[in-house]
Amino acid sequence: MLEALLGLVSDDEALRTSLPMGVDLGDPAAVQADVEATIAALVDRLPAVTAAQAAERLGASLVGSNRPEPVAPLAQAAALSTLGADSVLRARRHLRHTVAMDGDELVLRLHDRTLRLPAVTAKAVRSLLDGESVRVADLPGLDPADALVLARRLVREAVVLVEER
């Protein structure tokens, strides 16, 4: 939490000021004025930070904090070439993500990129990301053609994997 809060206020000019050249950093008297100025700037700036800002920052740091399940690229490419209504998909294990709506788009944030998908895909994406194995034809809220388009996109983006039969 502390890192998130400091990250949110670090753009403040008063908190980014350099120490004077040649100052003895081991001498408390030499750095006292700078320490007091930094504390005052923090006390002034921190009350403006909202819980939403902190949660967004924490979520973003969590998304990139671990490695998702490895992908076998050749196997997934082969599976993608034969992807059909009966193919079964599942989310990559340990793939950190956040999902949000932005107007008429579903925003799927991953550790290294952001995907924007039509809002109509929200139920299907959430069912996959919740850990269910789902046949393409059974993706909720989509007709068969749209389900196949979504499945192809999520497999290409390595968000989901095609299960072997």
C-alpha cells in the first residue's frame, strides 16, 4: 500500500526536488530542512489520493507480479487452426488480469497489454476467466459466430488455452 501511495504522489514537484550538491547525507542537521519539506509535501498531497486511485495502482502492480502458466506456442497455433464450436477453452492459470467496462467496451488488462473487446463479450470473457472450461459453442451471451471470433482472439492473445482432447 505504501508503495502505491508513494507512486501516486511522486509526480509532485515538492517531492522530486534533488538534495543540494555536496550535502553530507550522514549529518542529520544537514538534511533536516529537506526531510521536513518532504514530510510537509507528503502531508499536503496524501489527503488528495482517493481509494479508487490506490486500488487501481495496487491492481496494476499485482497484474504484473507473477508469471502465468507457460504456453506451448506450436500446440496452440495448431489448435487455433482447427478451433471450432466443440473446442474447449480454459483460462491460463495464474494469468493476472483486471476486467472493467469502459462505455461500450470491455477492457481486459493483462501484465503486458490491454485488450479492448465489445461489451457483449463480457459474460463469455468472465466465465472463461473465472476458471471454467467452456466449449466455444457454450460461451454465454454470444451467437456461434461471435463466440468463435472471441475464442480465436483470446487464444491468439494467450489469454485462454485450447484443451487437448
